[in-house]
Amino acid sequence: MVLSFTEALETVRQRAIATGLRVGAGSTRTEQVQLLAAQGRVLAEDVGASHDQPPFDRATRDGFAVQAHALVAKKETGLEIIGEVRAGEQWRGPDLLPGQAIAIMTGAPLPLGSDAVVMLEHVQTAGHRVRPVGDRTLRSGENVVPRGAEAKAGDPVLRSGTPIGTAEVALLAACGRSTVQVYNRPMVAIVATGDELVELSATPEAWQIRNSNSYGLAAMVHAVGGHPGRLAIAHDLRDEIRERIAQGRMWDLLLLSGGVSMGKYDLVEEVLAEFAAEFFFTGVRMQPGRPIVFGRLPPTSPDPGGGVQPECLFFGLPGNPVSTEVTFHCFVEPLLRVLRGEMWTGPKFVQATLAEDVPGKHDLTRVLPAHLVPGFARTEVRVVRWQGSGDLAANAQANCYAVLPEGRDAFTAGEIVTVLLR
Ligand code: AMP
Ligand code: MG
């Protein structure tokens, strides 16, 4: 059950889609929020245009509303300016005739009778007459967005499942939506395991380690739109791990860190098995991150009170903090996006030019902390120096991970490689 990196991604994709369909089906899993609180959430309804957009034939330039053919035909004598229409008002005079022009501002409705706007920069005016400069021509419809061209009343402009970013907030406001229906944040339980761990409030002895993973994981869960819950540290004792899993399985997703390697006190897998866990994989040929475990705890049979614990997906993430973060971005984050109502899009991969030679591994996909320097013509990625998968300082120097697939001895400067954004 040790998969290649790509096999593991495919497994997570299939599980995410199967679970996402069930999540999406439950209407109790959505809530109504104020428009600005919806930023960063996922839309849980289709939103239609409240009216034709634009609601009228709209001028897109300052200039003169005219009949395009008349402006060209009468370029010697010019057209007679009979008035002005500003944004926020409507032309109230008689319909425009071929020999006439009406001064118009960007955003104003086109007066009846006109079919185009000639830009201010393309005409010269003298007294009450306007004519095109030089050989300027004008097409019917130029500098006008026809009523309903962007959206017709009732047309869907945003689909359920769309992440709400800045552009969506503006569009929802244009549709008159001061509140919107969004998916609930998935609830993610975080359990750090390890005898060496102490909480932030304690001063670690020389042989102890601060539990940084619970915080790193909580921050990542929050950044992806989940609701993190940090449970107490579990020491490497069956009873404590069992108790924490029993607590954590009430959440949508359970993230355990540490205790998934081959050591004598790595008990997480064994205890998960006691809960009748189904394991989808128990390792991935990647570095760092090899011991990662992914599976589900089945729904419980009804207890005497009739209560049923629904299924809970879990990851057992390796305890080394860089491994924890790498495996989160590779596998947990894309799943979490589906649990929060999005379509599966997978990890955030982009391509970039490798700045320096990097050795590959025959049997492991390397996912190395790296620094991405975006550029207009060329985006470069440089692997950072690090002391291995415990090196949080190097990890903080990085802003991405270079993904170097298994089966290659070396990756050379100048070649295009895959980069995982975080
Ligand atoms: P493990 O995966 O349990 O073998 O842990 C590997 C190493 O990761 C440990 O020796 C610790 O140094 C480190 N580690 C484990 N859990 C945490 C944690 N919650 N926070 C920070 N470091 C951790
Ligand atoms: Mg451990």
C-alpha cells in the first residue's frame, strides 16, 4: 500500500470526489452570510443576473452618440450637436436623426436613434457642429455594449461551488446580493502525537520539542477555508491515541501528526486499525513525506440511543514539520477544497525554470523547499539549503516546493520543473 506520488494523488482525487458529492448533497451544510463575510468561502447556490447586464445600451467612451454611417457620410459638413446625456440620466429629447449628434459620457445610455459612439479624441467640434478628424470611420455599435450583452436577466453568472474571491464579491454586489448562501467550513480535528512534545505554554527540557505541528496545521487548515480544532497532544501510548481518535472522528476530517513511521512507538496506524479503519495508502514514494497514511473510519453502527457517527476521513502525517507541511499541501489541501464545496482542482502546481542542478532519486519523488521568483518572461525556482525535514527555518525561507519526479538521477539548471505552491 505504498504508492507512487502520482498514484497517491489519484487516490486522493477519487476519494475527494466520492466524499464531495455526499457533502454537496446535504443542504444542512450551508449557511447564509453577509456579502463581505463570504470572501474566502464557497458559493452554495447558483446566482443569476437580477436584470440585463448592462441594463441599457451603454456608452463605453466619452464622445458623441451618432448614426455611424451619417458621421462618415457627412464628414465634410459635420453633424449638429443637439444636446448632452450624462451617466445616470436618460436622453429625454426626440430620437436622434442622421444629421445629429448628442454629447455622451461613459456609462450613459445610448439615445434612441443613435447606434454608435465616436470618441472625443476622434472628432473636432466647432460651435454646434462635430465632425470626424482625418479619415476616421465608425462602425455601427462601436463603443457601445448592448443591453444584456454581459448577462441576460436570470442568466447564471456564478455557479454553486465557485470560491468567492474579490471578483465574485463585486459581481454579487452588482447582482444586488447583500447576503449569499455558502458552504459551511469543514471541521478539521488536529492531533499531534509524540512523547517528546510539549505545549507552547511549557518550557521544553533539553530532550523535548515544542508542538509546532498543531499550529502549522491549524494555520494551513484555516488558510484553505477549514475550521481547525487543536486537540490535546497524545503521547505515544495506545490509550491516549485511542481517546484522541475517538474525539477527532466526530469531525469531518482528522489530521494526526507523528507516529506513522516504523519505530517501536509509532502506534497511530495500529490504533486506527482498532477503529476498523480502511486504509487507502500507508506510504507514498516521496521525500519528504514517505510514511503518510490516508484512510477513512467507517460510520459506526447505531448506539443504544440511535446515534450514528458518520464516516471520517483521516490522514496520518509524518511528524517532521517540513514533511507535515509538504504532505498537507500535496494531499490534504486539495481534499479540503472539495470538502469546503469546490470542484477537485488538485494541488497548486505551476511550472518554472530550475535555477541550479538538483540530484533526483531513483525511487522517490522529491518535494523540496524552494524559492520561486516570478518574472514576466521567465519564472525561476531555486531549491533552498536545508538540514532535512525538521528544518522549519529553511522551510520559512522557501515559498514553494520543487517537485522532482522519481526515476531521474539529476535535474539540470535551465530545465522546466513542476512547482507546488503553498
Ligand atoms: P515521528 O513522525 O513521530 O517519528 O516524528 C519525527 C520527528 O518529528 C520527531 O522526532 C520530532 O522531532 C518531530 N515532530 C513530531 N511531532 C511534532 C510536532 N507536533 N511538532 C513539531 N515537531 C514534531
Ligand atoms: Mg513520534
